[in-house]
Amino acid sequence: MWKHNLTLYKRLFSSKSAISQLNRSPFRRHPRVATPINPVVSSGIHGESNMNNVIIKQYDPIATHILNEPTIIIERQVEMMNVVLGFEQANKYAIMDVMGNKIGYMQERDFGFFKAITRQIYKLHRPFTVDVFDNVGNVLMTIQRPFSFINSHIKAILPDENNTLVGESVQNWHLWRRRYELFQREYENPSEFAQFGNIDAPFLSFEFPVTDENNKIIAGCDRNWVGIGRELFTDTGVYIIRFDSEQSFDGVYPKEMISDKVLNYDQRAVMLSNAVSIDFDYFSRHSNHGGGLLSFGSYDE
């Protein structure tokens, strides 16, 4: 079903205009205060040499359960109080492989009554923490976003004793375009972050291709159409996250537009976190305006 819906969307909204306007701005490095890490060498995905100097190793649970998939699908679950009353609940997402098998899930932490009230007040600007779980409930990774007045800033964190920061996604505000800058934490210099990807999608775009410093597509996150009923009355979006430039883009973009680089596990963790940010920033209409079936709120963008 998701493949059929994606094909239908591509017929209605051509990606050519998005590709022709991909950002060509230089990538940058940000000095930041970060927790020191102990260097460990790993062979990485496909045994590529550029996969060695990473924080997340091939044997880490988040890698073996989720990030080793070339393509994953995440689906935001129905929030019944949001649908009926417009009451903003903690978000939940199912994580699946391309065959539809559930390989994990994500759930926003719910800290009780006070947290529920702040969700209603801050709505899309609210801070949140989302945990990534395997199918049996083990925490694999944590996604954090502080309060944001304009630009969202989301972080991928390992659930170890140091809460090791892996990387981050920073929204780059534009009046109509949808922009993000993606950073991974430097392995040899953990106080700095290096930009590995850039998103510059056009107005109302459902496609968020990630380009490298050569303006080639290295990864992507596409929002899928889920039917008129769910689109109109809920925020239950479905997202296709393409991690692997070698395996995830067959028939999606021309080969000359695809990078020959493959995301390492740290970068894939940032991509997964960025998908949550995209969902909040651009596709949470009900969270933004309030409403519900029993209210008079507007569902327009």
C-alpha cells in the first residue's frame, strides 16, 4: 500500500523542481562542548573504510536492530484524544522494514499531568524526549529536542552511562522552503561537529532528499500519503527513510543524482532523528492548531 501511495504522489508532485533547487552552500563545522568518547575501531557497514571512525558500532543494538536496514518505514500512531478532542498526546511511532515487519518503535516520554499541560501550551514549540525501542522494549537510542521558538534542534543520543551525543539536526529557517543541516559528532575531536548532509526542499514538499557537499543525494526522508480520512482528521503520517545510496534509490532518482557515499551508523541515527523533526515541524497540523472532531479548530496549513 505504501508503495502504491508513493507512486501516486510522485505522479501528482514532480520532484524535478526540488532537485533543481538543491542547496549548494558550503558545509561547515561547529565547535561545541561534548562528552569525551573512547575511540574504538570497527569495520562498519559493508566494510567501508569511512565507516571506521564512528561512535555507533556495527554490533551496537541500535545498529543491529534498525540502522543496518537500507530503508525503513516509520508510522506515527493514531492519538484518539487528539482526533476527538484536539488534546495533544505523547507521540508514538512504529518502525518497520520495507516488507512491513515491525523492527522497533519510538515513544515520547510522558511525565504525567504537568507534561500533558505543557504539550497543550507549547504545541509544536515544545521540548520533548523520544526513546527508540526494539520489539521487546529495550531502549536503543534517545532523541531529544529542547524548546524552540523558530528553528528546531534535535539530537541523537546513545542510552549509555554518559548519554553520548552522536549527532544532531538543525532546522535552517526560510520563509517558504524546508531546510535542515545534519551534523555528526567528530570521532577524533568530540568537541566539534561536522556537517554531512543538507536538506533544502521546496514549499509544501513531501520529499526531503539529503545532499552531500557535492550536491549529490546521499539519503532521504519522504512522507507518504495515507488516505483522505487519516490525512484530514489525524496526524498519522508514514515516512520512508532511505539510508543507503547504493540500495535505497533504485527508480526514485536518476543515477547521476545519487552520491557514491554510504551513510555510516552515526549519520543514520541523525537521519532517524531528523524524520521525527520533520513530522513535528511540517506535518503536525492538529498539534499546531488544536481542534478535533468535537471542536471548531481549523485543519488548514
